Amino acid sequence: MKRRLAVVAMSGGVDSSVAAALIAEQGYEVAGVTLKLLPRLETGFGCCGSPADIEDAKRVAERLGIRHYVMDLSVLFEDQVIASFVREYASARTPNPCVECNRSVKFGHLLALARAWGADILATGHYARAEGGKLLRARDEGKDQSYFLYQLRAPELSSVRFPVGELAKEEVRAKARALGLATADKPESQEICFVPNRDYRSFVRTRLEAEESPAAASAGGPIVDRKGRPLGRHAGYLDFTVGQRRGLGLSGGSAASYVVAIRPETSSVVVGPEEILYARSIDVKNLSWCGGGAFPERVWTRIRHRHRPALSRLERVGEDTLRAHFEEPQRAPAPGQAAVFYEGDLVLGGGTIENAVSCVEKKDAGIS
């Protein structure tokens, strides 16, 4: 009988540990692979191949009786994920490094490795489901990670497995405990694994200073209202995000103002009432369609990982641009973030939010 080989991405966390165990129980010969993504590993936690994570993955592999390998992709991760994150953030956009990492680093290289080794499948510990070349949400809605995987298409999905996608988190931990895995009670990984203490503003500023971009890193500038009238000064636009209310340093009648726009070209921060933040539509570019066939007119659109999907009507407005019209206005869609479209549990596809149209007319909002 021909052997069945599976490559399993093992981050050193409980989810990928159980994924490897479940695949082994299905009769596959399993090769676990841990990706080392950071050259300096003081920040890696749960997905970037820190020494502790590599050791945990190795211990799990030994417990399961499977092979284990480490692949160093730190240069690629720096070029494709970290550098892109810094550029986007300095441009007042909100990048999603997990989407880019899955696309250009994890799945791209692990699928190539699986093919080179003659493996039948690639399995990961993501909370999602792949059925018949289609991507579906996980059974555990609270842990669903399909938002980060929308760029996977039928050819990739036909050979990808998400073993924990059918389970709740506590079921995964219970399985790990029953198997005596070292990662059974390991804490959750943080979302941006390469940012120390989750302080992405300081991280970006430090990187820009190291790249000799001090102007972008610390440029102070005006805080203005929607008509461009000055209300105060700030020490650096990197300290602000759209939707922010606290820490603006304003007083009096401006106390209820929110950040409604950031303009890096003039280092200005625009503030206004909260209603400006609510969008009636968004334009989505760099599309990846994985649902098969033409897009339906009405879909559920998720504009952030933890965002409750909003019922929307899709309109094609360019060769690579869809406009999603929300039935109910959505708060602070962020350019640079991913918008992912669903039909029930089925992931249809997604893209990058390019801009949003406020519920308040632009001529009144004073922003573009």
C-alpha cells in the first residue's frame, strides 16, 4: 500500500499540536514543520518560531512519534510582512499582517514543501474548514480564523486540511490533555506576534528611525476640525488611529471629538463627531475570489477579524474593485484592512479596503 504523507505546520501552540495528532490518527505519516520567522526572537509568541515554541513543537512531535523539522523563513517574513506593515502603518493605513503572512509566507512555502516531499496534504491548526475546494467558517464561531485565509483558492484548498476547525477550543485542549501534550494549557498567541508588548506604535516608530525616516517617525503637526481649522497640536500622527477618542489633548467644545482622518502628507490629524466614522459603503481592491462562480448580489461582509458580519450589496465598480453597500452603517472601516465576504458559512473571497464613504456627505464631513 502506498504511504500517505502529511505535512503539518506546528507553531508550538496547542491548536497545531492537536492538528498533528488528529492527522496522525487518520493514518498519515506526519512530518511536522515549524517556521522560524523572526531573526531576533525576543518577541515571537505562538507562531513565529521562538526558541520556546520550537522546543514545544519538538516535544509534541516526540510524544506523537512523528518527525519534526524547522524551516528558517525570517528573511522572507521581514521583507513580505514586517516591512510592509511598517510602510502601510506610516501611510496611515491599517495593515493586517496575519493575512499577508498566510498568503506569502506560510501557505505559499508550506504547500510548495508538501509538493516537493510528495505529501498528500498540508494541515494547520487554523480554526476554519475546507470542504470540496471551498473555505468555510469554523464550527466554533468565537475562534473562527477564516477571515485571515480568504486568499486561499480551490487548488490550494483541495490539499489543505484544518483538523481543529470542527472542534471548540475547550475540546482541543481536552484532546491535548488526554494525549499528554506539553502544549495543552499553553496560553493563546498574540495577534501581531512580532510586536513587543503589543505596542505597534513604538514598534513602527523605532523601525522608521532605524531606516532613517525620522520625519515620518516623529513628525508633529496640527489637530484640525473638518473644515481645517486648527484645534491643537500633536507630537506625531503615529500615536493616533481613526476612531480614537481619548488622548487627543483637546478641551472645551472639542472634548467629544473623534479622530476621523489622518493625513501623513501634512502630518495632520482630523477630528469630528462620531457619526463621521460610520460608513455606508466601502471600496475593496486586490480581490481574491475563492467561492467559485460569480459573486452574489447580497453577502455578509466582515471588515475586521472580530467584526460581526454586516449584510451588504455588492457592486462591481472596476476591474479589480467591488463596492460593498451596507444595509446598516458600519463604524470605522479602515483602509488597508481586509474585507471578507461570506454566504452563510462559505467564504466567497475578499480584498483590501481602499476607502469608505461616510454616512455624512463628504462636503459636510470635510474629508476625502
